[in-house]
Amino acid sequence: MTLYHDINDFIFYLKCIEYCQEKFGFIIYAICLMTNHYHILLKDVGKNLPLIMDTINSMYARYYNKKYNHKGSVFDGPFESNPILTDYAFTKVYRYIIRNPVAAGMTNSIYEYPWVTPTKEKDIFRLINFDYVDEVFKKVCKVGYEEYLKSDGDDLWVDDIEIHRMEDDIAEELFYKILRKLTSKTKFDRKSIDEETQKQIIRISWFRGITLSQLSKLCGYSIGKLHSMKA
């Protein structure tokens, strides 16, 4: 469902992040708030990630329920996270997060979308450690992050982020478990499964850790198509 309906909702969520950053002392490298989900790239220096995310989401859920007279869960289950193991992976994840609004077709430029933080000027609450981001990009890409973001490379779809990659057989088993739960089918048939249900299957599978390349083999869609379906 839509998480942020107006400008005040986006701002309040950023305030929740700001409060928790002061409380727990974690370091943030990137934030992107979409309409129905968000991405945060952070370093949890105190090993409190579950508590951090639960606090942020709980604060916003109470605000949301009161403002919109909503009953029930606001967020669809617990947060999903992946460890970033190398500087190379950091640059891939950073670019993915910052360019998410472009990939979803919400804007033609990350600099025009108000709820993503590619520059210090857009970081209205001063949450981001841009010095570290720039340092990593110069080490890996030989250019600063701002210059790199302006490039038109096609690695937006690349799925080779060096995380703890799920084994293919485990990914396949999990995928069909999700498929059966949502459709009662044992085969992913693009003709008999409606488009919205297909998107839901893709989103859940990806959030559970199945990579886009694995999903491409299981569904028959290109990685670019899958990226747009899960956005």
C-alpha cells in the first residue's frame, strides 16, 4: 500500500530516521523513500539493526495509523537486509538505491526527485556521510560518486552484488513455495497468472533474497523487466 501520501509523511519518516540516528549512532550512506517502500544504506556500529529498524517503522506506523485512521499493519512484515562485504558491492548498492526512482519511471532525474539523497543539498536533515561515499567511489571507480551517478552506464540492472548469495536450489525451492502460496500453482505460467500477482511474486521473491538472475531463469523474464516489476 502507499506509505507516504503527502510531503508531510515523507518529512516525518525522515524525522524518525533522524531521531533514531541520534539515539543509536548508526551511520547512513544513502536514503531513498519511494511511495510504497524505502531503501537505506547504513552502517550499524552498535549491532542494533533489528531494534533500529523496528523503532523507525513503529514510530512511523503510529503516526500513519493516527493520521489516516488506519487499522492493522502498516509495513508488510519485518525489514529485509543484506550485508555489504566489499567496496565494489557498496558502489553497486549505492547506485541502485539512488537511481531507484529513475528505474521505477517516477522521474527522469535523481536530482528532480525530492526524496532521494544524491547530494548534500538534498540531505535536508544532514543524515548522510558523503565523505565516506566519495572516498569509496574514488577508490573503486576512480571518480567521485556525483560524477559516477551522472554516467549513463547500463549497470543499473546488474545483479552481481557480492552479498551472501542464496544457492540456486534453495532459491528455486523458495520461489515455488511463494508461487504456491499466492496462486496454488506449481508452475509459473505468465499466461494464466495475472500481471499484478506476477509482480507480487517477483517482489516477495526478491525481498526474500532471490537474485534477479535467478528469477530470470525461473520466470523467463529479462533482468531489466524483472527490475521494473519489483520496483
